[in-house]
Amino acid sequence: MRILKIFTIIFTVLSILFLINTSSAAADGVIVPLQETSLYSGGNAAGIYVGIDGDLFIVDRQDELWMIDPETGNYRDWWGIGGVELMDIIQTQSNMVWWTISDTVFGNLNLETNAVQSWDLAYYFDNPLNLGSLSYQDGYLWLAPYYAPYDGILRFNLSTYDLCLYQSPIYASDLIIFDGMLWMTNWQNDSLMRMDPETGRLAKFATGGDIHTIDSNLKTDGTQLLWTEDVLNGQIVSLDPDSHTMTAFDLPDGEQPRNLALRGGKVWYTNANGSFGRLDPNTAGKESSIVAEQVVKTSMTPECITLDGPFTSIASREPDGTFSWLDINSTKTGRLTGILSYNLPEGSAPFGITGTLDHIWLTDPGRQKLIRMPMSEQEAFIIVIKEVINDDGGIALPDDFNLLLNGQPVTSGETIAVDPGTYTVTETLLPGYTFEGFSGDCDEKGELTVAAAESKTCTITNDDQSAGDYAIYLPLILK
């Protein structure tokens, strides 16, 4: 019996040591390769965006704008655009970028001629106004000041120079257009706000959080609105505009999200603590609630004026060049379920973030760097293909079938970026068709496994039924 007890104690100690070693190994994380290049010292690289032609644009707060070919690393660089702190840009044509500065001036930059046109709203408004975010749709530029307690949202007609003011105290951290509506994060009352540009109806949804003054980032994935908030608690929040369901995703302790990038159903974000991360909304811890829509104004009739012709100037150009990339490493850790954290070198202060097909891109004003992470070493790819055999009069098309990858809807032929692992393809069968089976990389159950940087295809086939395969039987009634 004593021998058995001694053996039990030894086994228990060994088990504890094994668990400690295993936990330590898990905490060490996984080494992920990154690349970085230096931007001009003395700058303050902020937002990074993908333009309409696939180029990258970096907004440097020191009145500087970079335009980068993500494939080649070739770049162009302009400075002396607005005169003071450059806040936001939007590309409206291949050769045209509109911008705001932190003062009362906005304008455009011709990327081919370096010509600048600008308007100073101080000539038209007596009250304080500090421009920040802007958006564009159908020939109109929308400007949302981050500080304009006596003014409001501005609409500028690019053709006629008409400027219309929807007067309301808005302190907008960010502004986007989604489904024909203007959506804004309002840092003054910590709310998400929506304005109908046709009627001027203004409503707000109280977030219950703490929205950043000028650093809150608002995005949409086509169905949800997502933004960063909670300086102290560190959360990424989403709102379903149809159901008014607001969901707050908790981040690891010490993380304070700044900017977002949406890619393949995941949310990438930069952190004020010098790291960046990735959140999976399907598995991350969250808390949801229904929030009430509070009507601020039932309608607004804008006050419109026509601005004078623009002030013109020429932006300065640095010599064109090509970036040289230095290999660095990051440690990836999974501190919470559904969330991956990536560290960066000491002194980093990542801010802007965006994604292309091949990379996640970050600006790091802390060290004045541009960083990219190759996604080929992080993701796998799955293509689900629907084949429909219509040899018996059927007319259904591949898109008529509801295809699912691990329960999530997908489109036939679409390349889906996924985490490495095992996945299951299913479908909702249409009446009049039979399931013929899986082929390609799927097994007979529709399962397939993909590794990092691997791409696999699963084909699911259906055949229409002949008239003899099904019939409608009516009862025979004899009189």
C-alpha cells in the first residue's frame, strides 16, 4: 500500500511538472515572420487605406501623403498639401484624392499634376470648427468635424461648390456611408449616430462606452457596423442596424484598440499598447443587448451656400522610390478564445491597419515604420464549387443553392480565407434535385483539411430529377 502511495505521489508530481512545462510552451506563442520598412523620420504615419485602384495610401499627420504599389513597393510622396496636420483622405478618381486638415481647410490633390485646390471654411463660419473624417458618394463629399459645437455635418458638391450645413452639435470621431445612410461615432456623448441625407433625420444609439476623441475607427462588413471604443476597458463593438443588437467584444487586459481592418470574417486591429491583434466574432467572448434608437432631430433642412473658387497651389514631391524590406519576427499568442495577439519591437506604436489579398499592413508612428505581415503563412484557402446537372428540364443555377462552409454561407467559386484546420461543406437541397456527392478535396462527408498557405477545392454536385422520378398522386373518387 505504501509503495502504491509513493507511486501515486511521484505520478502526481510528474503530471504537475508536465502541465507546467506544457503551459509554459503554450505561453511562449508562435513565431510569425513580418517585414518592415522605414518612412521619413520626423513624420507621424497615421491612417492607411486601400485606394480604388488597389494602391495603398498613408496619411502622415505631418502634412504628408504616401502612395504605394503593394505589389512592387514603388512609392510616391507628397508634402505641403494643407499646411498643418493632415487628418483624413478619400480617393474619388484614379488621379484625385480629397483631404482634410485639423483646422478649417479641406481640398483635393491631383496625383498626376501635384496641383492642390483648397477651401478655408473660416471665411464662411464664425464659430470654431475642426475638420476630421470625410466620405464620398455620388458626387458629394461629406465632412464630419471632430469639434464643431455650433455647426454640424457638411455636404459639398464637387461640381458646383455648393456647401450645405446640417446644423447639429456633432463631435465625429469617424464617418462612413452605409446603405445610403451617414453613420458617425460621436465622442462627445459616446454614441453611434445615423443621419438620413434625404430628410436630415438624426438618431443616436448610446454605446455605454468611451469613444476615442479622434482615433475611433468605424467600419462596415456590409451587414454590421463595427468600431473601436473604451479607452479603459478595451473593446471592439458592433451594431446590427436592422435588429439594433449591439455586441461588445472583450479584448485581453491592457489592450486599447485604435483602428480596424475587416478581412475574411475576422477583425484585425491595432493596439495603443504597441501590438496588433485579430478577433474572430464567431468564437470570441462577447455580450449583446438591444439598444434603443433615440431620435435627436426628426428632420433637418440644410442651409446651403456656394463657395468661392478654390485657392490653388502645388504640393511638393519627394523623389519616387522603392521600399526595401527588413525581415523581423512577431510572437503570436492566444490570450483569449477567438483573439490572437501579435507583439512588435520595443518602441512601436501601431496606428493604421488595412488588408490586401497578400498582406496585413500597419503604420507604426512610434518608430515611423510601415509593417506588413504575409498572409500566405497565416491563412489557408477553400473554394466551394457547385455543379448543377440540368439534363431533365431543370433550370436551377449554382447560386440558387444555399452553400455552407462550417455553417456559414459561401458563394460558388469564391476563394474563402480560413484558419488552417478541418472544415465541412453542406448545402440546402432544392426541390426537384438529387444530391450526387462530393468530389475534389472533400471526402464523402464533405470534410476537408487545409494547412497554412494551402488551397483546396470542394465540389458538390446536384442533378435534376426526370419527370419519372417524382409524381403527384390524386385520390380516385368513384360515384
